[in-house]
Amino acid sequence: MAASEGTHALDPSEYIAHHLQNLSTHPQTSIFDIHVWNLDTLFWSIVCGLLTIIILGLAARRATSGVPGRFQCAIEMLVEMVEDQSKSMIHGSRRFIAPLALTVFVWVALMNSLDFIPVDLPGRVIGWLGLEHALPHHRIVPTADLNGTIGIALGVLLLMLYYNIKIKGAGGFVHELLSAPFGSHPVLWLPNLALNIIEFAAKTVSLGMRLFGNMYAGELLFLLIALLGSMWTFGANLSVLGFIGHVIAGTVWAVFHILIVFLQAFIFMMLTLVYLGQAHDTH
């Protein structure tokens, strides 16, 4: 099990708390504190974003009309899947939205896939490099941080507002906010506006919370499974069950988590398309 300050062995609670702590600019003192920046979340989000650009850029450059390779086939399958989904939801130009959905899927899938890295490996690497004092905490899964997922969801919210104004015009969008869903009578303007604001807020929060909840739970389960392995003392006693449980549970959960990683990326992409498709519709 990891040690704190080089000598003190962490108990299970300290072990989990240590691995769930982000590398922040300063400690967070309230539920909402805009001055706190989780540097590890920002770093790995940017790394995965750049990797997404590189992967899709290589696919575009290496595309050929001849017999495609495995890489091109995989990207073409993704493009076809995203195009089919966007075609059924977006009633208008998809020139920007379809590539956006593809980028969102690959980006979120890459960030989720960082959860496959063994939970203690980042700490081991930091220790080998002698950076344990500079980097006392480090989480490498951006989507297991609520700040990261809500940040992406806020980007989707801005796109929803942009397309509502672009498709309906500023006046049309304001009219829809005041007249839907109960009607355009002036008495109903305030209830309509309140409900529409709540709807936009609920979409944003639920989009970020759904991804965060699934990835955070997966990360926590990996930590609990890692603790099973620490129970094994190499003795001829029941502690060997900890090692057996560690191997079996770790293998089963890792295989199942592959589905969760890509399913959550797919759901996030689909909800993005749904919300942008709703922005193209008028009441």
C-alpha cells in the first residue's frame, strides 16, 4: 500500500482519500469556488484533446479510396455511426455538428480510458521521478472530476444557446422562452421563462453529473479492489482470499468497465446531439 511522508503506511480510508484528491491550486473551502483550479484535470483533458486531434487528423490524411487498413476502417465506422445519429436528430446543416459529435465521442472516450491505468501507477511514476513533494496528489481521469464534466457540459450549453439564436433569431428565441410551453399570454411569460431556464440548467447539470457519477464510481471500485490485494500477507491463512478476490474482481470489473467507458462516451455524444437537435426545432 502507498505510504505518506515516506514512512507512514496509509490505512484504507487514507488510501482512498489520497487517491481521490486532485492537484489543486489551493484547498477548496466551499462547494463552489471559482478560484480553485484542478491542474491534473486540466492537464489530462488537454492531453486527450490533443490526442483526439492527432488521431482524427491522421485518419483524414491517410484516407484512401483503395483497400482501407484497420485504422481507416475503425475511423470510418465511427464516422458512419455519428453521421447516422446526427442525420436522425439534426434537421438542418450538419457540417459543423457531425464533426463536433465525433470529436466529443473520441475525446470523452480517451479521457474515460485513462481509468484503465492501475490506480497506484501515477504515484509510483511520480515517486521514481522524485516529484512527490511537487505533486502530492494526482488524478489522471478528468471525467471522474465533477469540475471536468461540468466544464464540458457548459460548452454544450453555450452551443445550445448559439444554435437557438442562430436558427430562430434573437427575437424568435426570446419569444420561445416567454411563450413555451403554456402559451404567449403576458400572464404566462414569467412561468414560461422560469421553466425554460430550469430546463437549460437541468440539461447542463444532468449531462455533467451523469458522466461524472459513472466514472467516479468506477474509479472508487478500482480503489476498493486494489485494497483487496493489500490484504494478502503471503501467509497460510485466509488472507490469501484477498489476493484471489483482487485478481478475480479486478479482472471482471476491468472487462465490464470497458463497456462503461465507451458507453458513457456514446451517451454523452448522443445527448449532445439531442440537445442541439432540440435547438433546431421550434415550438
